[in-house]
Amino acid sequence: MFNKKLINKMKTKVFLASIILLLSNRSMAAEAATFDYGDFDTLYLKVMGVIISILILIIVGLLYLTLNALRRINNPELVKADEERTTVEKLFSLHSLKDEKKLLLDESFDGIVELDNPTPPWFNFMFYTTIVFAILYGFWYHYSDNLGKLQTAEYEQQLADAEVAKTAYLKKVGNSIDESNVKLMTDAKDLTAGKELFTAKCAVCHREDGGGNVGPNLTDEYWLHGGQVSDVFKTIKYGVTGKGMIAWEKSLNGLQMAQLASYIKSIGGTNPPSPKAPQGTEVEEKSETAKTDSTTVAPDSLATALK
Amino acid sequence: MQTEKFQYDNRIVRNFAIATMVFGIVGMLVGLLVAIQLYEPAANLGNQYTSFGRIRPLHTNAIIFAFVGNAIFMGVYYSLQRLCKSRMYSDVLSNIHFWGWQLIIVAAAITLPLGLTTSKEYAELEWPIDIAITLIWVVFGWNMFGTIIKRRERHMYVAIWFYIATFVTVAVLHIVNSFELPISLFKSYSFYAGVQDALVQWWYGHNAVAFFLTTPYLGMMYYYLPKAVDRPVYSYKLSILHFWTLIFLYIWAGPHHLLYTSLPDWAQSLGVAFSIMLIAPSWGGMINGLLTLRGAWDKVRDQPVLKFFAVGITAYGMATFEGPMLSLKNVNAIAHFTDWIVAHVHVGALGWNGFMTFGILYWLIPRIYQTKLHSTKLANFHFWIGTLGILFYAVPMYWSGFTQGLMWKEFTEAGQLKYEFLDTTKQILSLHVFRSIGGTLYLTGTIVMVYNIVKTMTAGKLVANEDAEAPALESNYAPTGHASYWHKALERKPMTFMVLSIVVVLIGGAVEMLPTFLIKSNIQTITSVKPYTPLELHGRDLYIREGCVGCHSQMIRPFRSETERYGEYSKAGEYVYDHPFLWGSKRTGPDLMREGGKYPNSWHYNHMIDPRTMSPGSIMPAYPFLAEQSMNVSNIKDKINAMRTLGVPYEKGYEERALQDLQAQAKTISDNLASEKIKIESDRELIAIIAYLQRLGTDIKLTNSAAN
């Protein structure tokens, strides 16, 4: 009578566990079907990977519970031992506190005694899982041909993916100002944007008013690397390695650099107080259309050199 | 059976307890100061001796070796005597150990602010102090084994296993990592270079956490927890399993501190795999501790000692789960170099080491003073404010680490870095403020504890020599019953136990280090990489003296976000002349691997005098004193000779020309600055630092443009 009731309880458990199993499988399948892997960025995929691994672990756990419950249905004695324990004790595979006396070891160290409990099965399970993980990890990265990418390969993949994404984006927005097509901008909107950029990025070295500090004076008519808007654009873009001018192409886009170059041209002749002494060669302001044969700035930053 | 009478030495326990409390307060105060410096540069107090780079190591050393170190000795000296039913082997050795250790701490407190440092994390102390540490450690071991050997208890209890493992492993770690070539009384160069130095250092660093902050505390947990709660230890078998697996697996995990660096891939993968396998052995200790509390949680509610233990053990469990997670490459890619790691270690230090220490102090002091704790209320207050302190510390730091780690990696759609480094620094400043509030709460709790303990001490009277008695061990012993279990045989043989644990511990280190040292292909040489010039070498020594490595890495990882920001990723062959390596473990400031040639000399000059003129919002300390102090170049010859001994190919007789070269190079820099209207003598330290910074990472840039 008593046992029957219990068996019924067990059956409900098995049923519930199977339902959860089925549901989780279904939802996973559904999610997998809607994936368009190409569009997702890697972080999202990684997060999904973690979630799926957790789901798999849960499924394995539920399978274990199911099998265990089935075993108990066929073995009334196990059920009886179970009845005497609390839920928490069952969950953590612990002996009942009442049974503790049987487990006491006979030696005492300054009054401390030890119990002869076995290592909990879930602890062993956890340990074995991590060992399997470790072995798979080694296999994944070092003994398979295409599965795990080691850091250099991963890096190259990253660069390739970024290049594709960047090209696609630039094509979409049509923002491709570079030194070959940059034009002097005169709109107040562009010059204000240029001024803001100048204050944020350039002022520490060239001074707020462009009069020069660590970097040269940008308001006189002397230029070290050419004074045309395209020259200024180029100097901003590639920098002058060795002289301390940073290459800005990594943090500013074409439009921003054009705005900045135009703003710099617009402050020419403003004669700020105590400017830095002139450096470089004098450039005729009016020759805007006729390009001077000034020395070109060598794009010798390493990244460019490597391409 | 003859009962023998003897006395436990409580005075030595009391001495270590006082040292623990004093250095705990000192270490935490310095910690608070460095925490404030990270949002308020004025807190560097305008002088070189208290600038962040120099006193951050003072904080870590004070907490690890002074606070935790003394707490270990306190806990071991009390429990070992009782577990062995014997007084410590020798009172003389106990006293040499105590005073020797305090002298080492004082030496550290003097030399670190003076900038005398090897720069290797948690091993910053210079060679004479390293030797002193070795000697005192041997005294400790001698005293400990002497006590174990003359014990009146047949078997060694699990706590003693952990003490033995601690002793032998720390000895091995300390000696191997401290191989250095002295050039003067307070300056030496690491025996290893670059990748090898990094591997040895993090084998040491990781296992210092394991065998100085973890195993002795597990041993103490096994004694003080069952004593305080009066319950049997949950599982003897679990003790055996997690002890041996813990000490075996821990040693392998060091390379997880060097993921995505120039360390060979195979070594990195070993580090990850073994870190994951460490979860269960670490948790074995937590499980055995928490299950010992089973059936006594009502006591935990009433007794502050048990509250400290319960939170301490839980913090241990959290930190040892988080550690393996941080070892996964994709998590590490975000967390490494950020405040996340700082949060991680503080959960361990504040939660596990701090709270376990406090619990032991509250339990032990009333006992050796034969009185009651002065105030349980204050102890409860300490518990709650300490717990709040940990939360206020950890949560903002996790937040900050995550924020900065993601900001570093963010690109605009046009494929450009979204944030400059300085933007990410400014973003997390308010979180640093919260962190220092957390630290203040924790420190307040500690001060309250010291008051409480001192009141307890004055109310009672120290039982310096506590009477005890136990029967002597009989010589003809035949194990029966449970004592015939295989592991019990080991527990009767301390020397065999020690040798076995050394063997178990050495395997992992040997497998990872020997190939890195012996197989050439692991570190590919690059012909364009040349030794530093004498001026650059001198500048490098100043970079080490100022602790720049505490905030600036020299390791560009192969990520697009890093190569776009800093330049080509680092190659193993670039570091072959770096004795010691300076990869760093934290980026409070940007990476400097390819700083050379990025800015003009005048930028560096202005930036060092006052960083905020060139980088508004920067939190870097100012270094005006470098422009005032002249270089001490008297030992440049010794430096060149020492480097040559270590394998750096300076040509024969170069040491004679070194000074001349140094002065000539210094002159070009000061001339260059003069052309920018900056007047500075060519013999100033700042010139050498500029020379070093301008050299960084340029060797392979030259190759590439030449190849073009």
C-alpha cells in the first residue's frame, strides 16, 4: 500500500523529467533552426555556446535522476532508506545525521574526530566531468585539424572578418573620403565639428588656439609636411612616426579627418599670442589648386607596412 | 602506559597574533591609500616614496607575507602543538622564526618605498632579503618537523598534511623564482629572461596563492572549524582525495596568467586544462568544511567565530570556482589586465584569508588568556561591516573590470576603435571611489576587532606555558582496524609524506618549464632584436624602480582591438634580453610594448613632469623628481658585465665604452629637448627613462620597414 503510493510518486517524477527533457530539446532545436550564423557576432555565439553547454549538463542531470528513479521503482529497499532522509540530504547524497555514530572513526586528534563518509557521488561526477573537459580541450586545440583555432589563427580570422564587415559598411554609407579626394570644407557645420575634434584630440600638443606646444604652430604659413588640405589630411591620417605625430586613422574616420584638416586650414593666419617659432617651409596659400611637390608622408606605421 | 607531562608554548602564538593584527592594519591602510591614488593622483603625496608604483607592492607584500604570513604561523604554532601532543621542538627556533620574520617585514617596508625591487610580483624583495626569507623558512620547517617527529600522537591529522605541503612547496617556489644575479647590495637581475622569466614568475605567483594563501588556511580550517563548532569532520576520505589532487593539480595551472601572450600555445593549454580540473579538488575543501557545519547551523547564528568561518569558506568556494572560469580563454580575453582580476583576488584575500584569520583570532585569544571575548556584540558588528566591506569592494570592481574590458574591445561600424584608452580610464573612476569605500568599511571592522582583542587580552592573563599530558607513543605498534587503511601508513611517516608531496608537486613545474628552457623552437629568435644601450638599460632599471610595471603592461595580445591600439602583437623573440621580464599583469594605463617613437621626447618630458598636461584626466602620478635627480651611473660597468653573464651578447670589452655611450646618447636627447625649448641637464634620470621608452618595441618595427 505504502509502496504503491511511493511508486506512483516516482512515476510522476519520471514523467516530469521526461517532459522537461523533451521541452528543452525542442526549444533548442527551434533556436538552432532560426540561427543565421553569418549575421551573429562571435560574442553572441559564445554566449549561446555556454547556454547550450549548461542545457546539456541539465539534460544529463535529468537523465541521471530519471534512471535513478527507475532503479528505485524496482528496488523497494532503496526507497525505504530514502524515506528516512530529508530532501536536502537526498539531494546531496548525505547520510542521515541520526546514522552518524556508525560512521565515526575511532581516532581523535585533540578532540577532533572524523567521519568515514564516502566522497559524495556528485563531487566525483564533477571531478570526472572536468577531467573529460580537460582532455577534450587538449584534443580540440592540439590534436584536431580544424576544430580549435590557436591564438594566431584566431587573430587572423578576426582581422579577415573585420575587413569584410568594414568594407560592407563603408560601401553602405558611401563614406570613403581619403587623401586622393579630400576637398576643403567651408560649411560652418563641418568647421564646428572640426573644431570640437581639434579641442578633444589635438589641443594638448598644438595648443587650444593652434599656436603650437609640443607640436608645431598650425596657424603660420610654415608647414613641415605640406600645407594643402590633402597634405594636412595625410599627416593626420598616417602621422609622422619618429617625430611624435600620432596616426589617427585608427580612431577617426575619413569625414572626421576632412573636417579636422579643414578646420586647421581655417585657423591659418589667426596669429595667436606667443606662438611656437616657425618650422618647415613656407607654403603659398593661394596655390590651393596647383599641388606642390612637397615630400610625401611615408605611411610607415607597422600595420601599414605589414599589409 | 606512561603518561608524560609537558607544556604548550602559548607565548609564541600570542606574539604572532599581535604581529598579525599590527601588520593587518598597516597593510590595509596602505591598501586604502593606493586605492585612493587610483582616482585622486594628489594622494601620491607629492614625493617619490609614496607614489603608487612603489607602494602598491608594499600593500601586497604587507598583506600576503606580514598579515597572512604571521596569521599562518600563529595558527600553525597553536594547532601543531596540540595535534602532536607536544611543545614546539625548540623555543629558540620559535623565537628566531618570530623575530627573523618581523625583521624581514621591516626590511620590506623600508626597501620597497625606496624603490629597491626586482619587479617580479609578490617576489619584489631584493636578493639579501630573499636569502633571509629562505633561512627563516628553513628555521620554521626545522621547528615544525622537529615537533612532528617527537609527537605523542600516532597519526598525522589532515591539518598537518597541509602544513607539510605548504612548507616544502613554498621553499621550492621561493628558491627557483629568486634565482638572480646581484650587481650590488640592493640590485640584481633575474636569472631568466622574457618568456622563461614570465613562466617561472607565474608558476611562482599562482602557487604562492596556492601554497601560501590556500593550503595553510585549509590546514587551519581542518583544526579550528571542528574545534569551534564541536562537530566531527565530514569525510576523512574526501580529505585524502582533495589533499593529493589539490597539490598535484595546482602546480600546473600557472600559465593561465599568461593566456594570449607569447608563451607557447601548448603551455597555455596545459594551464587552462589543469585550471578546470582544479575546481573539484578546491571545492573538496569547501564541501568538507561546510558539511562539518551540518547539524550545527544554529550555532553559526549565535557565534561570530563560526560566522566568520562560514563566510570565509564560502568566499573560498566562490574564488576557486571563478579562478577556473577566468582561465577559459574567451573569459580571460575580457578580464585579463582589468579590475576584474583585482576583484577576484580580493574576494579570496578579504573573504577567505581575512575572515578565517579573524575567526581564529576571536577563538584563540580568549583561550590562551583564559577569559571570555570582551564583546560578542562588537565581534558581530565586525562581521557585518566586514561582509559589507567585501561587497562594496567586489561589486564595483567587477563592474569596472567588465566595463573597461568591453570598452577596450569596442569598434565603430567603420572599423575604428570606439574609445581611446583615457576614455576607458575616466569611465571607471567613480567605481574606484566605491571600492575605496568598501576598503574603508573592511578596515574599520579590523580596527574594531583589534580593540576588542586588546580589551580581551587586558582582561585576562596569558597562560604562557599551558600544562598538558599525554602517553608516550609505544615503539612496538601494529596497526589494526581502521589504522590499517593504506593511507594511515603514510600518516605515520612524516619524512616519507614530505618526500612524496615534493615529488607530486614537482611534476607539473618540471613538465612545463623544462621544455620551455631546453627546446629552442619555443622561443624563436629575431635577428633585429638587439641588447639595450647602456642608457636604455639604466632607464629600464628606473622603470623597474618606479614600479611602472604595476600599471603598464608590455604585452600586446593578438587581438584586433590591441593591434589597432598598440601595434603589432608581441613576439617571444622580442624579450630575449629582458632580465627580468616586464609584461605586467594590469593595465591601469595603456600598454607600452611599442611606445618607442610614438611621441616626441618633449611629449614624454612634459608627461612625466605632469601627466595631466599631455593627457587631461590621466591618473598617473607625476614624476618631477626624475628631472631633478642625476643618474647614478657608477655601476654601469657591472650592469653590462652582469647582463653578459646572463647571456646578453654585449661584445667583449664593451663595458669600458659603456659610460661614454651612455653620456653621448643622453646628450642627443637633452639637445633634442633643448631644441624644443626644454632645458634639462643630460645626466638626469628622466633622460634615461625617455631613452628606454623611445626604444620600446622598435626593434621589429625597423625590420618591417626595412623589409618593405
